[in-house]
Amino acid sequence: MSAALFTPLVICLLAGLPVALAMAIAALTGLILVTPLPPLVVVQRFFTAMDSFPLMAIPFFMLGGLLMERGGISRRLIDFVYLLLGKLSGGLAMVTIWTSCFFGALTGSSVATVAAVGGLMIPAMIKEGYEEGFAVTTAATSGFLGPIIPPSIIFVTFGVATNVSIGALFLAGVLPGILLAFCMSSYAYYVGRKNGYRIKDDQKITAKQLFHATQEASYALLMPVIILGGIYGGFVTPTEAACVALLYALFLGLFIYKEVTWKELPGIFKRAAVSSALVMFIVACAASFGYLMAREKIPMQIASSIVAVTSDPIIFLLIVNGLLLVLGTFMETNAGIMLTAPILMPIALALKIDPILFGAMFCINLCIGMITPPLGVNLFVAAGVHGCPMSTIINRHLMCYFLVSIIALLMITFIPAISLTLPNMLR
């Protein structure tokens, strides 16, 4: 059965088919060749997988994120962070990183973060004399902070795939996301100090300017507080919190910032529907593939093979990190989660690894794949936003940001307190 499932999967991936479609074809092929079950089972598994209350959070978070993206949030966040960091060495690069961190907490989307923040900050950095490659690469790499800071679509996907608390995963992403932002900012400061990237403006920031920028950004910064406070206060589930986030984003865009019009709403709804459908299709196809693997006990065989190699949790986590780093270079994040998380989570539990820690490490690892070629979706988005070739982005700065991210990932993996401090406070 393993050959009947994985051979078509590998062939489809090598042929360039989307991962979701490759999994569906592999499941259908395995079903026909090996089992007596009718092909209709694949379609039934599609429906069963999507008939999930927690998964309803995905379209609501996506729609809320698009409303935030269109509603002028990125500009207000940039103004706020600029007043705090803009005049330091490499200040504009750090503004890009921390604005991406905050903006990601609103949209949960890496692509939206790169497009919204990079579109404003890349020209600003180049205007101040920053090297073009460094400016574009900073915007691309800081974008993957978006899905780590809650609310996060990939944490919803992981929670559904492994039956781990989505609310706890949200909290587990906060401190790792801040750690990654600090590590990336340290490199940006080093490059800025080395190359003299500093705004030549001696005008002091007044208390009035800081108050105004804080007031403008405060509505946006309240969203993560509302979401996490609602979930852990027992007022709403993660799915209901997504609805609250959507209504809050709609209210801000229409009535507070007034940068979203009623005429634009149908187009925004359409974009959210398309994006949500892509994620749900991945979940559906992965469910049919996972059903056949579970039926033939393939996950148990893989688990036994890994345990036969090592029963040391540290070695296991190193193996998983290496596997996911490779997987992230050619597979979309949600697809990677649905394909591998149900296999690896039982092993982690058997080795007494905390599922919340494992989930945070797992998702962050795959997020790093957003800046690694050949897939590297953030790299393509940044190149498209700035209108430059990929050769401009694939440079030494990309390698340095990648290495800094790996250092942070290892800290997250082997210092459990980074991920578990906030969830443990509310357990």
C-alpha cells in the first residue's frame, strides 16, 4: 500500500502539480489499486474533513485580514513603529520587521504582510540609501512573522490536524514571534551600523507626535488582545473569535479609519472566498490521503521506524526540524501541516514532548520555508511588489536572515519556556 500511495504522489509532485491535487490523485490511485472500497470514499472524506467547526475560523480570519490590509492599518502601524525605532542605525529595516510583526497579528497572512508593509517600506529604505537587495530581502523575510503572531491560520490548521488546542497554540506563538523579530532586528542593526544606514534628521520626536501615532495605531493593536482575551476569558471559541475579529475589522475600515467603502466589499469578499477555498481544498485532499494512510497503518510503521533509530527526544526534534526545513522549501505551509503533522504528532506524544511546544516549533519551521527557494512565496511577492528580478533578493542578506531564524528556531525548540510560558499561565 505504501508504494501505491507514495509513488503517484511523488510522480505528481515531480510533474509540477499542486500538492493538494497530488494528494487527491495518490489517494484515488491507492484506493483503486489496493482496497475494495469504492472511489466515492475519497469524495466522502473531502466532505467529512471540511465539515468542521474549528475550520470555519479560516475564512473569517482571512476576510478580517483583507479588511485590515485594505483599511490603512499598515500605514498607521509604520508611523507608530517609526517614531520608536526609525532613527536608529538600520532603523527603517527594523521598522519593517516590527511593523510586519504587528501587522501579521492582524492578518495572520505572510503574503498580505509582505505586500502591505513591503509596498511602503522598500521604497522608503531605498530612498534613504539602503542597498536595494537588503531592503527587498528584509521585507520578504520579515513577512513570515505574520502567520506566527496570533491570530494564525496555520495554527488553526495544525490544531484541526492534531486535535491540539487552537487557543493554546495562539498563545504559544507570541513569544517565539517576538524572539524572531528581535533576532532579525539585531542583524538589521548590524548591517545599518556597518553601512551607515541612518536617517539624517536631528529633529526630536515630540510627545504630541508620539501620542497621535499611538492613538491612530491603538485600534489595530487591540485586535490580538480582544481575540486572545475573548478565548481565554471563556467568552468565545477560536471560531467565534474569528467572527469577532471580522466584525471589528469591518467596523474600523468603514467607520473609524474610513478607508474601506461599501462598494469595495464585494471584491474583498471574493478575494477572501478564493483564498479560503484554496486552504480548504488542501485540507480536504489531505484528509483523503491521511485516511488511507491510517487505514493501512502507515503512520504506525513510520513511527516505529523513527523510534527504532532513536528514542531520544532531542535527536527526534533535530530530525523533525531537518525534515521540515527541507519540506518547507517546496511545499505550501498548510499542505505540509496536513501531510506530516498527523504522522509526527503521535511520535512526539510517545516521547513525552509537549504537544503545544511541538506545534509551535512545527509551524514556525514551515514558516521559514516561505523565504527558502525554490518555493519561497514571500520572495516572489516582494519581487513583484518592488518590480525586481529574483536575483536581487537571493543574496547574502537572505542567507544571514535564514541563519538568524534557524538560531531562533533552535532556541524555541530546546527552551520550552519560550513557547509554553503564556499557555501554562492559563492552563
